[in-house]
Amino acid sequence: MMSLTLVCAMLCVSACVASCPLRCECSEAQRTVRCASAALLQVPDAIPSDAIILIITGNAIHRLDHGAFSGMQNVTHLNLSNNGIMEIGSHTFSSLLTLRSLILNNNPLVLIHPEAFSVPGSPLQELSLRSSLYNYTSLMDLITALRWGELTNLLRLDLSGNHLVLLPPGMFAPLPNLRHLHLRNNSLVAVYNGTFSGVGELLELDLTGNAFRTISDEGLRELERFIGVRLMLGQNPYVCTCEAKEMANWLNSSKVKVGDADRLYCKSPAALHDVSLRGLSAQVLGCYGKVHEEITDLSLQTSYVFLGLVLGFVGMVFILVVYLNRKGIKKWIAEIYEACQNVLEGYHHRLEMDSDPRLGPDSHGHQGRPRVDQRSAHISTDAQITQIPSDVTL
């Protein structure tokens, strides 16, 4: 009986060894297959069907297509780091029905299909893409893949080391159950309203090692939503000028838990190099030198307000005077209108006289002489004739 058991065990081991892919290592006890730096050009076919951990790293697999992992429905952890992967096709991982963790670190991803991460039942809980996004186009591809992949169960997302400068608003909204978001060692310069919308279950947000010179009021309001979240903001080149006073006040008064608040230091100016942000005050920042200017500006603004009130009062008095004398003003306007009308009629009459054809140039030559009515002259002549004495012979 003992010998039979030994024979069966040896046969089992030999079968397992025979099913292990060439240049790979298989562990039956841990149900692990490891193909590290094996010069593979594609995913091996002879992966044991009962493997739950598959590690394929340091190879030259430039493209992943649908069907690359067929028959591996028991794999829960898949590590494909440092394989030179440039393209992930549609439904590449759809046959991995129990996949929980997908590691794609250190791959120059250029093209990510919108349905690259679609797996029936959305089992994926961890997605790591450290130093894997080749450019901004691949970031846009990733945003689309996160939306189309329906990764509603994703708990951890790692996008560290991808030279990210700007995060589009609502980028993480398709991940409602996200707990841990790692964005360290990028080039982020600002946090805007809506950058982290839709991630209400977040427990950890890592923003260390970026390019924040300060965090604006808008960014502080966005981060203020994360009460109970472990926020990491260290290793950023903070510039400690008067604009940093609001951030210093926020660090000291906010209910948000900044895990490395005591390790946030000024990078510049040189006089405040390595000074803790939490210890900043208006006096330390040298902002009191501007108090006089601020008071002067405030006084000037007050003067403008007072002048506006005076002008407004004068305008109201003027309107009131006009209203009380409205009848006299109306009569005065009527008189002016009538006078103007008379002047216009005079000009119109003069124009008609100048345009009368009977008043030609000859009439102007006799200007100043009295006119003689021809009919009255004729009547006077007849009268003179009728008055000739009777003794005068004609």
C-alpha cells in the first residue's frame, strides 16, 4: 500500500513537471507558474489549468490579444511587468474569470483598447500600471478603458511614475469602490475642482513626489472632502511665499488626515529651505511688509465707495428738483419749441421768396424804388383827360 501511494505521488509530480512550460518554473504546492527573463515572445500555451498565480516578467511580449490566457480560469494573480508590452487588445483578460490582481508595471503601453480590462463579473480588485503609460494618448486610452471595463469592484489603482501633469475631471468616477489611489512620482502641478469626483470610498491618496509648488484654494477645497482619508503630500517642491500661507493654515486646521504633514518642507526660497510648512506664519513668510499696501488699497476702495454714494445722492436731489418743477419745465420747453418753429417758418418764407420766378434779376435792379400800380396810373390818365376845359380843341 505504501509503495502504491509513493508511485502515485511520483506520477503526479512527473505529470506536473511535464505540464510546466519550457524555461518556466512551476510550484505545485503554491500553484504558481513563474516565467522570468525567459526570452518569451508570447504567453506560453502549456500553463497548468489549476495555476492561481502566473508571473511572466522580463520578456519581449509586445502585444496581448484576446485568447492569450484561454484555459486559465483559475488564475487570480497575474504579473506581466517589464515585458515591453505596447498594445493590449480587446477582451484580452476576459477568460480569467477569477482574476483579482493585474500587474502591468514598466511596460511602454501605447495602445489600450477600450474593452481591454473587461472581464465578466468584474472580479478585478487591483490594477497596477506603474511607469507604463507611454504618453498622453495612452492616458486617454486608459480613461476610456476604465469607463468601459465596468471595474466596479476595483479597490486599488496604482498610476505612479507616469509623468502625469494633469488629471481630467471625473477620471476616477467609474471606480466607485476605489479605496487606494497611488499617484506618486508623477509631474502633477495642481488639483482642481472635480479631479477626484466619484471616489467617495477612498481611504488612501498618495500624491508624494510630484511637482506641487503650492495647492490653491480650489485644490484645498477638493481635498477637504477626504475626511478620514490618509493623504500623502510629501516630497513636493513647495515654494514658501505669501501664497503658501493658506496651505499652512489648512494643514494646521483641517480635519483631513495628512499622513506626512510633519515632513512637508519648503524647497524655496533659499532662506526658508527645509522649513516645515506647518510652522509657516505671516511673520515667517515676510508678508507684513505688504500690510501697508493692503491698508492703502482698502482706504482707496473706501474713498471710491464714499464718492459713489455722494454722486448718487446728488443725482437723487437733481431728479427730485426736476420732478417738483416739471410743469414750469414743460412750459419752458413748449415756449422754446414755439420760438424754434417761428424761426423755421421765417426761413421757409424767405426760401419761397427767393425761389419766385417773377422776382428776377431786373426786380433786384430797381430795389429801393417804389412800385407803381399800372392800373391806378391808367385810371389817373383818363381822369386827367376828362378834366380838359371845353374851350380847348383837340
